[in-house]
Amino acid sequence: MLTLALTLVVAACGGQAESGGEEMETGEVALPPDIGNPTPRVVLETSMGRIVMELDRDKAPNTVESILAHVRGEFYDGLIFQRVRPGFMIQAGAFTPEGRMRQSPAPLLQNESNNGLTNLRGTVAMARRDDPHSASTQFFINLVDNTHLDYQPETAETPLRWGYTVFARVVEGMDVVDAIAGVPTQQGTMSEAVPLEPIIIERTYEEGG
């Protein structure tokens, strides 16, 4: 959002999609967090196939605990991929097929984008608003290397730039991710690129859990 290129990110993956879905519902969050496996895996059973994400608890501990808590609370079950941008990313984590926004009671996340992870193809990162510490439940899967979304430390020539926190990578189902990226979309209240046919996250769970 500090350059013209990043202005697009604010609309495409930076917003918590506050502009659409006037009707809201509140999801549940299962706490307390589990401090076990450093690389837990979360399965997304979608209407287009299975996606498995391996989370990095060491590099993004607070983000990972939040994601796991929401998965355990079945927060993501029944939500859709509401923004699909070929050559960029696919985003989910807030809206039902009817366009209602599901709000989490959990606090907003402190940005962990300075963890050394980068927004490469197949990685998963948190969406947010302009405020770097405003991520909640929405996440996006990078379709290409989007390194312009990474954290950049302050230097003598440039100010500090908070990035988008990478917390996981897809270890199974990138073919499904690419298939989602290819569906027809239209302008909608949830985003500028809403799939014509809802792509539903039917169930989420921890692999082996």
C-alpha cells in the first residue's frame, strides 16, 4: 500500500472485506492454543477438492495459534473463497455463500511478517487492512511469487514497510488452488472478483487430529 502496486493489494487482499455483506454472524473460537507440533497441518475440504496447509508455528506463533483455534472452532466451515485473482492469489476466511460476513470474537493479530518467510507461490498469508496489525481470519494463497508483499526493514533510504504475514505453505492440493484460480468471477459486494459459482470450504480440520 506504499506504492501504486500495493494499492491494489489493499483492495485485493489487504481489506478484511469490511465493505460487503451487511449481514453478519459470529463464529466460535476454540481456546486455549496447543503448543505441540511445530508444523501442524490443516486440511481444507473444499467444493473443488482437498487442500493441505503446513503451518509454521516457530516463524508465526501467534498467527498459527489463531488459525488453529478457528479451525477447532469450525469457524471456517461453510465459508467461501470470495476473491479470486489469477496470477496473484485466492482469498477466503470471512464470507458465507449468502454474502454474510462471519466475525470472530478473537482479537486482531500483531503482524508477524518480519519472520523471514516470503510470499512465494504456494505460501499462505494473512489478509489485512492498511493497519499492519489488523489481520483477523482472512487468509490468501499466493498463486505466484508475490515478494512485493513481504516485510522490508527500515534503511537509510526507505522507511519500514510491514508486509503480509506468511504462516503456512500448501503441501498438497496446489492443483486444486490453480483450478480455483481459473473459475469465472464477477464484481460483487464481497470483492471485485467473486466466483460466479460459490467455492465452499466445506470442512476444516487438523490432519491427524
